[in-house]
Amino acid sequence: MAKRKRANGEGSITKRKDGRYMGQLSFKDPATGKRKRKTVYGATHSEVRQKLDKIRYEFQTGVFTAGNDITVEEWIITWMEEYKRNSLKRGTYTNYQANFKNHVFPYIGAIKLQDLKTHHLQGLYNRLLKEGRKGTSKGNKKGLSPTTIKRIHIPIASCLKQALRNELVNKNVAITVELPKQNKHEIKPLTKDEIQSLLDAAKGDRLYAAFKLECGTGLRRGELLGLKWQDINLDSRTLQVNRSLVVGYDIDARKEGKKATSLVIETPKTEKSKRIISIPKDIIQELKAHRINQKKEKLLIGKYYNNEDLVFCDVDGRKMHPATLTAKFKAILKKAGIGDARFHDLRHSVATLLLEMNEHPKVVQELLGHSSITTTLDIYSHVSLEKKEEAAAKLNTIFK
């Protein structure tokens, strides 16, 4: 094969046995930092030289995208490993992995990153909204919620933003996507009577103290299950929110034939989530009784007890799956004759009742660990009809 070299840095042009010409130019790949080679072909030496000249010009002007061979899936994996593994909490990282694997790679993973267009992402989100996960049987297809699609979109947009910084693409196509309209969940806080009925129905259950503590503090479910005895001061009647239990997903573990999901205790996502909460006096007695029962369970199980110092856990001391607590909550709701509700609605109920009792919103914000008081007021703008009538009566005095 004849070969004709050009000046240093300008690449090389080679005549192939089939009569065509091949030009090659080496460069540093911004995605990996490794040296790569760009190859072009042409019928004549002049044609290949023009192609190489164009690439060198694009290099000089910053237009050339070195990653024209890297696929969407390859770049996402690189981005996750190089840019996000050490900056995201484990639960968030594994959730990103799961969403990419289940909802992104099957549809657009094989597309070259440089060829990715807005319509690819728009089509992906539209399809997920209508059909959900790829591979689901036709009779069981169920679209994803707009909220879930937004959670998928956020890391994709961030990933493409980094690709733009690395000069792998010319623009971030995620910016021009239209996301499905978010359906705001209607908050249905429990009334004081419903909360009392719930607690009456929960009496005698080994998790009674958990439900009572929830109704008195409004902790997030993960915060409740991540609570340790060292976080509670029974004498001063306070607890510190220092950690939260989350469900993690590990793609690598699944590839190795191991269990993909795991229960992980992490620090709270924001600084505002770390807080000290006063515990109502009546609940302290239930916590003391709960601790005595827990010690009995420990003695009964003996050396097989997994002591992690968790306040609320399985009988053998292991971390309790959030779904287990939710299932117990649903069963107690049914027993109490209360309509369907989410466990998170107990948190809403605490906030709503405090606001209805004229507690200052700033205090409620601190209690719930919201990063902004706006969040508190936006979410808990649900007051009872009685309070609305009181407000109308106050305004009525203007017209007398």
C-alpha cells in the first residue's frame, strides 16, 4: 500500500489496494483524555486532503466534535463514572443508573452522541409517557408519569451539558425539549379525628411508636427508618435528623448475578434537612415502651440479631424496607375505616394542622426541614373549610 505523509500535525494520506484513498488525523478525545484517530475516505488524493483540511479547520475554530464515534450510551456511562460517581449520593447515583438502563439505553443508547437531536429525546419522552418501559408485554403496558419522565430528563440534560463543555457536541439538544405537563398531586391531609382513628387502630402493633412519632413530627419516611437511638435524647425530648434510609439500585451487581437493590443509609440531601426536633411528651413514653419491646426481640433472636441501633427495623434488627412500612400503614388505614392515603400524607397532615392552629410558617418550615419557606407555603396551602369561613368572617367586618 503506497503512503504519502503530510506535514507534522496535518495527518497522513494513504492509497489503499482498492484504489481509494484513506486519510487519518490523530487528536485527543475530551471524553476520555486518550489519543484517538479520525479516518476519512475518498476517491482521490485531493478529495481526502480537502476532508482533512476541513477537520483541521474545525479543530482550530472549535467547531469539530471529537466524539463523533461515541454513542449516547457510551457517553452517559463515561459521564456517570468520571463526573458523578463521587459527587452524587449513592441512592441518587443508583437511581440514575436504573433509569438510564431501563428507559434510555433501549431507545436511544445506540445513537451516536453527535447525531442526537431534539426529536430523539422528544420521541423518547412521548413514548415513555404512552407505553412506559421497553420490553413490557402489550397487555401490561403502562405509561410513566410526567414526574418520572422529568426525573429521567434532568440527568440527561446535565449529561449533555457536560458533553457541550467537552466539545463533544455543538449544542445541548435537551434544552429545546417539551416535557409533559406535571400533574400536581392533590394533597389530602388527614383531619385530627382521622389521625386519632389511625392511632387507635395502630395500638398493639409493634410499629405503633413509629406511627405516633410520625404524627407528632412529620418526618420523611426515609428519615423515620434511618433514625437511630443515638439520635434520640429521651431526657430532653429531642431527636436529631442526621440520616435517611433509601433504596439503592446497582446495575453492576445485577450483571454479576447479585441482588440489584439494597437498603442504604445516607446523610440528608440538604443542610436544612439536618435538624433538631422536639418530641411531644406523650410520644416519649411510647418510645420508651418500644425500646423495651425491641430489647426483648433482641434477646429472643440472640446472636442472629443484626444490631444497627435502628429505632424502627425488622424483628431481627435489619433495616426495614420502606415498602414494608407503607404496607403496614395501608392495613391500619383500612382497619381504621379511613379512605386511601399515602404515608407521606401524614407529613402533610402535621404541617397543615400546625398552620391551621396559627403556628408560624417559619417554625413549620424548620420542623419539616424544607430548604425554603416558599415550599412550605406552596405545598401546605390546604386549610379546612372552617378556617376559610373564619377568614371570610374577618373580611366581612370591613363592610359593616
